Amino acid sequence: MPSYRYVGRDVFNRIRRGIVEADDVESAKELLLKRGLVVIEKLKEDKPLFSTEITFSLLDRVSLKDIVLFTRQLHALINAGIPLVQSLRIIKDQISNRRLKQIIDDIATYIEEGGRFHIALSKYRNIFGDLYISMIKAAEEAGTLEETLKRLAEHLEKIEQLRGKVKSAMFYPTFVLVVATVIVIGILVFVIPTFQQLYADLGGELPSLTQTVINVSNWLRDYIGWFLLGVVVLFIGFFQLRRFSKQFRYLTDLLLLKLPIFGELILKSSIANFSRTLSSMISSGINILDALQISAETANNEVIMRALLNVKEQVEKGVSLALAMSRVSIFPPMIVNMAAVGEQAGNLDTMLSKAADFYEEEVDRTVDALTSLIEPLLMVFIGSIIGVIVIAMYLPIFKIGELIK
């Protein structure tokens, strides 16, 4: 969305300058008018230099950790009795992320001009997310902003920790395999030709294993450019298909859930995330249907998202949450039973929070088991490949007499 620099006059006849994001110039003027600003100079599109764009997109990307820190600081300041706008201004002066600094300044200006906090946040839905905005909206209506900010910070911290554990478990084997692949390709492209020339000078017929490795080396040297291009095209094509095709995204996510160990890890982390999110929203007074909708939209797996939407449709028809979940095979009996107990006792948010704690501990155990299992498996796998190449190259030495003949 383009940004426009404006110079306007507010209701107190004060000059205001800043940047506003809108689809076009007319939309920008309408947005400023809603804020009580009358544009007095022609709007100019804000076009930063190319290098600045790179800095903003890569170095100043707003991460979940940034949002957690912002929420923690905002809660502390409001808890100390400092007004919301002043608290936002103080936080803006303390943070180093330029993108978030600009966002906070815009939010503070909007509230200062009579806007509501959750509406200001909704302008940056891609940064804060539906969960954050919905909980702030409920807090503003109930007058519990301080308590909700604390709950949000705790919730986001747990989500960040959970994501970190899953990412670290997935990153290690991926990194090792990529490095091993690069090393093997390097050996085949740069080392094997030396042996090939040596054996070619000796003459004779090479063992089949040695000849196979040499053939692979020759193919890679001849087509290394096409090979790398093919890998890049496949990589980009895969993520583009996931982005634009829901069916392809569903199939790949379903495959992920079917993977041994990794699938179990993804499922447990998703259920922990869902339980924590639903618990936080229910305790904030958000309607169960809206909470289920937001939980589905924040799910990182298409299979789980469809399962949650299925549950929402059933609850909308009057079915209890536990019964609706029991009809969807993806939910384990543990979470279904805890939801049933929570509904009967009238403390669904508490039981869901306990379920989230349980599945987060399960994720910890699964990550530990995965780490202890994957290390020896990777060593055996990589060692086997390197071993086959070494044996293939030194096998002719044992038949050196036949080669010379």
C-alpha cells in the first residue's frame, strides 16, 4: 500500500505533518478527514530510496518478539498510571526498530485525534494480527486494557517460545542435510575428476561402482547450472503453489502431519497454539464463534484450519465445543475431554490453558527425543554416502594390476 506525506490543519487550527497509508490520494484525504485533519497542501507519495526499502524490509521487519516487547512495555506504563498516548510516545522513543517506531507514532497520533486503540491497530492487521486486535477491542469495551495487555504479553511469549522450539527442531536436520549435500556435490564436481584422469591414464575397465560415481560426477559437471536452476525453480514453484493453491497447501500440510515424529511435533504444537489462543480470547470476553474463527485464521496448517472451521460450523448450529471436536479426527481425546470438563464446570478458558501447558510440555519432550534420534541417523546417512564415494574411488587400487594390463 502506498504512503503519502501530508500537511494538514486539525480542529484546533494546528499544523500537522506526517505519513498516511492509503490505496490512492482520494482515500488518503478521506482517511485524514476522518481523523479531523484538513489537507492544506498537495499530498506527495512517499517513495524512499531502494536501499532504504531493503533496510526496512529485511533489517526492520517487525517480528513477534518485537510485538511481545511492545506489549510488555505498554502494560508496565499503563499499570504505572501513565495515559495510553503518552505511554505510546515513551515506547516509540525507546525502541530501535524503525518500522515499529513509525507504526507506534501513527497509532498514537490517531488516538490523540479521538480514534480508538483497536481501530488504530487494525490499520496494521498484518503486524498485530486478528487475535491482538480482537482482544484489545474487547478490553476497551470492558475497561480492562491493563489486564488484557498482560494476558496478551504472556500469551505471545508462550507462542514465540513454542515456535522457537519447533523451528529449532526442524532447522537442525535441514541445515545438516543442506551442508552435506553441498559437500557431496563439491566432491563429485572437483575431487572425482582427479581420480577419473588417473584411472583413465592406467587404462582397463573400472569396477561398476566406481564407474557409476564417475558417471554421476560427469553429469553434474556438464549440467550443474541446469541442476541448480532446476532446484531454484522447484523451490520457488513449491512456495508459489502453497501461496495460491489451497488444495496444494492442504495436501502438503497433510503430508507434513503424516511424517514420523515431525508430524507428531507439528500436530502437538498446533494444538497447544490453538488451546492457548482460544483460552486467551474466551477469558477476554470474546464470543466463542469469533474466537474459533480467529483461531482457525491464525493456524499455520491448512488441515488444522479446516478442522477448526468445521468445529466452528458445528458450534454455530448448537453443538457443544467438546462434541464438535470429537467429531474431527485430528483432535486427540485428551484435548476433547478437557474441553468437555471445562464446559461442564464453566471454566473452559482455564481447562484450555491447562491443555496448552500439557501439549507444550509434550512438544518439549518430542523435541528432545527428535534431537537425540536425528543426530545418529544423520551421521549414519551422511557417513554412508561419503563412505560409498571413498570406496568407489579406492576400489580400483585393489585391482591396479588388472588396470595396468
